[in-house]
Amino acid sequence: MSTFKGICQEVPQIRIDYFRASPDALPPLACFLSHAHSDHLQGLESFRSPFIYCSAATRELVLGLEKYPHRINFAKGILETRKQTYAHLKKLLIAIPLETPTDIELTPEKAIRVTLFDANHCVGAVMFLIQSGGQAILYTGDIRSEPWWVNSLIRHPILIPYATGVEKLNTIYLDTTFASKQQPYHHFPSKAAGIQEMLDKVHKFPKHSTVFYFDAWTFGYEECWMALSGALQSRVHLDDYRLRLYNATKVPSLVGFQIMFGVSQNANGNTEDVDLVRITPIVSRHDGCEIPELGVGGGQSDLSHTCEFDMNDSASFGQLVALCASKLNNEPQLLTNIVEHLNAIAKDGHTIQLQLPGPLAGDQITDSDASTPFPLDLVVEALVKAVQGHPQLSKPTETESLRKDGLPRVIVSRSQ
Ligand SMILES: [Zn+2]
């Protein structure tokens, strides 16, 4: 989760990955966005200027993102939804090609040179090398720092002077998501090892009668899809929303997925013999337990059906509390926790963000579903989950539910 406030002391005229106003600083003259995970987009909803520079893929993903602000309709017992996008940024988001030093004029007297490098994180994610007035900084954003990737960086023609010590980086602004954490976050498998483990498990299933459903709720699993597609000699099928997003990136390996979400037919068109197996990504394992994926590097639920609604309306607030009370009358402590949670949000004037049950295989999700109302009971369920939090470690899930042939219905993959 990014906690960076956007300002680099060497170049205070710019902002990176943070788009809210900074009361103690002058407004920025240029902004930069490392990737499309939501924790790096803070403030973009109401952002009006100046230009934001990013990779071409990130530009297309951000412009395609949809959120679902909700208005609670207690009379009908539903959440009414409408679609909202970052369309207002269309003229402000400027794509810069990777590995191409690009001069950006901040004022007639001051320019900076920016070079983007792939961050080995999710589609479109980049680092920024910024050179300005004899100074140089590297802003990494979220990275997956594997040895092969570091080796490729220090051999890069533009970075060689810094790798050899001929030139000096004044500061590296480094993502440290796991650096300060204790066990079990010290050791991670390589992404390649995680993908190989997933493929080994997948190959145990009957090839022509199994449909694999990959639980991808944010950007960053693209290599898993490509690996599965290659190994199974199958297309990857996406719902309308994801298909639009990935096609827009124009990343060759991610373009051309076919709409067929809710796959219920095998290659022969036979719908009866198809078994569905879920693939659930995890961060790693430790002492026989699984470390769940909670939005590593941010972006938790970026692609899920997240609802968002204001807590400024005191009438709605009261009705929401009453609704929770009616559903949770046997669980006073849980109700108390939820009311405290809602109070804290209302006091800060924030919106509630809750993850509603997302589309599952078998559901057909189309554009028209953006306006489909959700029953309010789902809000209570989502609030319960929000206050109970997620377990840090969980017992292995693969043995919980087995098919007739002894293979698991859920396989777990260390793969982001
Ligand atoms: Zn990220």
C-alpha cells in the first residue's frame, strides 16, 4: 500500500503517484503515475491539472477504469449504481515510451528529463529516472525485485553510468512494502517458480473437461494468464469490463482475449461434463499456512465490484445503522464494531468502500449490469467482512473440498 505523499525534495515542482492537494507546497507543474493500482491514484477523481505522464498501457487502463458509486435506496431495499470513469483525464494523461529519455518543460527556464523503465510489477507499471539540473533520482513505485530484473537494469545503456558509479543517483525512492515486515514476509518464491507450481497442479486435471477460473481482482496476474493459456492451449476468457481494459492497453500478448465469461462449454460444446476449478493467488507460504493475497503492492479489488458511497447524509447513515441492527440483532458486539466503523468514516467525511460479491464463473456480466441494483443485505455482509478483517494466515485450502477423483476444487497459486 503506497504511503508516499508525492513530493521528491530534489524536484519539488512535480508530484508522483499522489494527486491530492498538498497544503504546504506549491501546486505541481507536472505529475507522474507509475501504474494503475488504486493506492497510487489518490486524488485523481477530482484532479484537473497539470499533465500526468505515464506509460501508454497505464494511460489506457486508467481511462478505462470504472467505479460504482452507490446511492442507498432504503425504500426499495437496494443499492442503485451508476458508472463513473476517469474520462475527465483524457487530455491530461500523456503517454511516454519506455526507455526513451524525454524532456519535459516545467517552466521556460526549467526542464527535466524523464526515462521510464519496466517495474516488473503489473501491466503498464514503470519506474521513473528523473534527471534535473545535475541531479538524478530514481522513483521505483511498486517493483518485484528479482535478480534477473536487477541484472537487466544494471546492464541498461541509460543506467550503466549509475551502476558503474560514474554518475550518482541523489536519491532512490524505493517501494518497501515488505521491507519492514517480520516473518512470514521475508522469503518469496520467484514469479517463475510460482507459475511453474501452478502449471504442475493444473496439469493434473483432465485437460478437455476442466475449466479453470482464476481469481484476479487486480492488475498483475497477466503472466499467469499467459502461462495458463500457453500450457492449456486455450484462450483466456474475460468478462466485458476486463476485456475492454486489456484490449485498450494494446500490449500484444494481452490483446485478443475473447468474451466468453461464464464458460460453461468445453471444446466440443458439451456443457455437462465440464468441471470448474478455481485458482486462488496467494503471496507465499510459511510453516504450512498460506499468506493470502491482500492487494500486494496495492490495488486490492481494483477489478472487483467495489461499491462506494458517501457517509455525509445523516438520514442514510441512521438508516444504514438500523438496517445492520435488524440483521445482526443476535450479535451485539459485531453490531457495535460496525457502528464504530461507520462513525469513524462519517466523522472524517469519507466514503465507505466495500467489496460486493464479484462475478463468478457462470455469471454473465455485461455493460447493462453497471446499473443493476444490489440488495442491501449485501451491504451488511460486506460491512461484517470489513470490520472482521482478513486473517493474516490461513490453513491450506486445497484439501477443504475434493472432487470425486480426489483432485481439489480450489488450487492455490503463488503467482503475483
Ligand atoms: Zn501496485
